[in-house]
Amino acid sequence: MNDRSLSAGANVPVDAAGVRVELGWVSGPGGPDVDASAVLLAADGRVRGDGDLVFYNQPRHASGAVRHQGKENGAAGTVTDRIAVDLAAVEAGVERIVLAASADGGVFGQVRGLTLRLVEAGTEAEVARFEMTGGPETVFIGGELYRRGGRWKFRAVGQGYASGLAGLAADFGVAVAEDAVAAAPAVAGPEAEEERLPAQMRERLSLRKRQVAVSLEKHGAAGTVARVVLVLDASGSMSGLYARGVVSDVVERMAAVAAQLDDDGAMQAWTFASNPARLPDLRVGELPDWMRHVKVGQLGGLFGRRRRRAQLPEGEVDMKAVGVGNEEQKVIAEVRAYVRAEPAAAPTLVLFFSDGGVYRNAEIERELREAVEEPVFWQFVGLGRADYGVLQRFDELPGRRVDNVGFFSVDDISTLPDPELYDRLLSQFPRWITAARGAGILPGA
């Protein structure tokens, strides 16, 4: 493995204006033929039209940005199928380009030496290399090119599916003739995101999603859809909870809430101490990589020591700027501003975790009182026995049209079983939805 080799889930920035995707393998007796394909996806995870599928029977995208270049035989039985991507020419409406492969006449377990290389156009410099091993799949998603923060990145996926190109086309919204898709891939949407997770994490997520659904049904809110926002305390007193992995566990458990409630399975996320800072959106399929934001002592980890560098990696928060104090009102104000700037059809559920030490009571109360008329429910969770001030008392404060705040605390959240955690987390949210609709804060059912 060289310094360009990636493991599943890893990603690298792509600064080149154009790249060539090289899908390679070793051909042998009895083994299937392999074909490369690319699917151009909009922000909703769907194609904009049938032309957004590029493969051997439709080798050129209308924009000219993606082209299937065909196969080339090499030494010792090696075969390479190539797709060229002019990143500078990709239309603004395209957010992701899924790079897939299909096995014709067999399964990927019969394919030797399956490798995806990303090569810079012109210089031929290798940007990334991803070596894959298949099983009973007829389709393999090797990786994807995606936009993040105005730049292109490449993620190694390595997920196989026992379906053909017709399945891929259907999942991504392509309607092509059946005889034109005789061979390859499939995945899309939140469920496809979940398929990227390691097996044990995927199993935990599945169980937790079911428990979230049970809790919602118990409280008369089955089928509820909501935008989910996560807020994590990063003040100095939280360092032990980060170091022991408590916060990482909280993030994974909250990802199940978003996967069940949010229509795209994603969470917006903030951290805060003396100042707030927005973290990259948390998509379920990116959960293992996203966890670097809450791992102590690792690159981008909260409270971790960091070597001096000229520029932080994309998405990494400068924790020195965040500080170590307790200024909850600042992050509450920032989340409120985000909700106003990015209105959604569904209500917003804010999951706010803090270990207390609250002292800006008047400022926090003012923010939450002003937020009463907004389509947001604030669920605060205390991690320990510290002073939570107005967060704990807010339920008792008069003079609000609806109760837009919930609060509970636990001595050790890691010992709280999932059913009890989700019941406590979601008990007041459905009641607020009913009250907010009656008050005209939310549209009627």
C-alpha cells in the first residue's frame, strides 16, 4: 500500500481540473467481464434525467464533462476500463458522481485484483488508489466524487450489491430501456448511505432506528418527519467525556434519530464553548469519518493537541477559537439564524448536549423566549449533575404560547438503555408539534 492508497470510507481532496477513473482487474478463465459506469446526482441524490447515467451504451454525458473511454488490455491479463471526468465542466446542479462497476457473466468474488485508480488528467499523477475485494455481488460502487465547501473530493466506498445496472438506474431515478442496461450497479438515498457503514455499526443503527420509531409511535407521532440539529458542548469541563468516548457514543445514538426522522438522514451540527462553530453536516454514511470531530488527541479532535500548520483541513474546527467557556446563548442564536435562513417544510428538532455550568441565564432565557414563535423544538440533555440553570427551569417559566423546550439530565448517559433514552428524548417533541400547529407556528396537519 502506498501513500495514495485508501481504505473504505476514507476521502481525499481533488484539486485537479480533470481526472481519469481507471477501473482495473485481472482477467481469467471463467471470470466475468467488468464494466465501469458513472451516475451524476443532484443534491437530492437523484439524477436530473436519463442522460445522467454514463456507461458503455451511453458513453458521453450531454455536458461533455463525463465520458466513458472504453477498455484497454495490458500485460499479464490486466484490463482497465476508463471514465474521464472534467471536473471544471461539471454542471452546478451536480453534487456527486458515483463511480460504479458491474460484473457480466459472474460475480465480483470471481474478479481478481479489482482496483480503482484516480489519475490527474494531463500529468498522469495518481490522486488515489482503492483496492477492493468482492463477494456475491454483481454490482460494486467503487467510490464517488463529490463537492464539499466549493471543492471536489473523492471518497472510497467499496460497497457491493446483488443487482444489475437496471437496479442502479431505478434507485437513482433513471428510466432507460431495459435492453440498454444489461449489466451493472445500485444504491441511493438514506438507505444507500447506511449501506456504507461497517457491518456492526450498520446493525446498531438499524436496531436504534426501530427503537426511535417505537418511541414516536408510543407518543402518537408515528411517521413524523423533522429536520434534526445536533449541538455538542465543548467547554473545558467536557474533556473527560470526550476522552472516555461518551460523546462519540452520543453522536452515534443521535445519528439514528436523524436517520429515522430526517428525510435525507442528515444532521446539521454545531459545537460550542466560549464561541459557537458549525461542524460539517453529519450524513449517516459518513459517520465513521465524521467521528474525527469528537475524538480526543486525533486530527481535528476536540481538546487534542495539534501541530502548528498553515491551514486547517477542510471542515476541521479550530478549537482554540471556540475556547473553553460556557456561552450557550451564542450557539442558540446561531442555530436560530440558520433555521431562519434555511426554512424547511418540516419542523426542526434540536438535540442539545451539555454538562452544565450554565451562568448566562438571562441571555439564554431571552433567546429561548424569542424562539417560541419559530418552528423549532429545543431538547436539552444534561450530562451529569452540574448546574443547568435556566435550561432546567425553563419548563416552569410562564408567559409562552407553547412550551418549546424540553430538558432531562442523566448521571451517566452511557448506562442509559436505548429504549429509555429515546423515550425521554422524544416524549415532549410530539406534544410541542400539536401545540405549535394549534398556535399557527407550524402549518396544520
